[in-house]
Amino acid sequence: MSRTNAVKHDPLTTQIRRQFSDRSNQRFLHSLPTFKVVNELPEPLRTLLEKLDAQESSTRGR
């Protein structure tokens, strides 16, 4: 069976497509808040990541 035929007959794929095309579901999804990407990390997280990098670097040097 070719890949396109397998996708057409996959019940999960079919169900997901139905869910996305359902008008009530579309209204619900459009009502959700939009998310934005924040380019900066909070300072506590940045500090922890720097400590982790330093520890990994010292471990590799052994």
C-alpha cells in the first residue's frame, strides 16, 4: 500500500481531520488566547543554566 493510501485509511488521521473541520471546535480554538514567544529567560533560570553549563564544562575536562 502506498503512503498516500495508508494516510487516507488511517482512522486516527481521519478523526483528527474531522475534529479540525468541525465548526464548534473551530470556534473554541479561535477563542483561546494566543501565545507569544518570549526571547529572554528569567534571571533565576538563566543563572541555573549558567551553573549547569559550568558544571558540564568542568566534568568534560576531566
